[in-house]
Amino acid sequence: MGFSVGMLLLAVLFVTVELPPLIREKQFYPSVIYFILLTIGSILLVLHGLDVKIPNPLDLVSYLFEPISTSILNLFK
């Protein structure tokens, strides 16, 4: 639990250091992208720290492309 709290505090520190200059320079699109990516990364890091099983994205890719691969292999047999 301490790991998760520490990572959230570190994410808040990053936001307080990096976000104000972006907003001050009126770079709203990069600041939104920065905030979204930092939020996603923080959520994944906290879930990993709490030992929540996070699915591997490569499993989805292999699931989607397996029928295509099989049909191409059958075509060349």
C-alpha cells in the first residue's frame, strides 16, 4: 500500500512541476496529452503495485492475427 501511495505522490509532484509551464505557455493540447498519459501510467503502476493481474496487450494482438496467420499458412500448403 505504501508503494502505491508513494507512486501517486510522485505523479502529483510531476504534475506540479511539469504542467504549469505548459499551461502558462498556452500549450493546452500537449498538457492534456501529458495529463492523460501520466494518469494511465500512474493507474497501471498502482495496479501493478497492488499485484492486480494486468493483461498483456500482445495476447490481444496474437488473438486477432491468429486466424489471418492460419489462413495464410493454409493457402501456401
